Amino acid sequence: MTLKLVLLSVLLVWNLLVLCAYGLDKSKAIQHKRRISEKALLLQTLILGGIGAFLGGKFFRHKINKWYFKLCWLIGIVIDVVLLYLILTRLSD
């Protein structure tokens, strides 16, 4: 397994976990249970989880009215895209 494939896999899995975290938090909100903190969701977003967070927000219609979530999604997506670019163009197979 190449370094490129490992890094792409880690990025994919992390974004899927962030997507699931948004879904879990939405589920807990509906059930009036203890929620995942906004700080934790935002931190996951900024630490290479921008795509998963954006998709989680849109798919689960969760946190879509809060401007700071939208800003973090944008920053997170930019970070993810830059990282993807670096992985795909700078690392050899």
C-alpha cells in the first residue's frame, strides 16, 4: 500500500466519521439527549473534516443556520481540497 493511498484512505475515513458525528448529534437533538458540543463538531471540521461536515450539515439539515458553522465548513473544505491536491500531485505512487 502506497503512502498516497494510505493518506487518501485516512482522509476519506475521517470525513466519513465527521459525517456520522453530525448525524449522531442531530439524532440526539431530536431525542432530547445529551449532545456533541459545538466546539467538538467545529474542531472535527477544521481538522481535515470539512467535506464530511458540510455533507453532514446538508444531509441531516443540521447546524445550517449558524454562520460560524458555514464559515468552518468553508475553511475545512479548502483545507481538504489543498491536502487532496498535495497528496495527488506531490506524492509519487
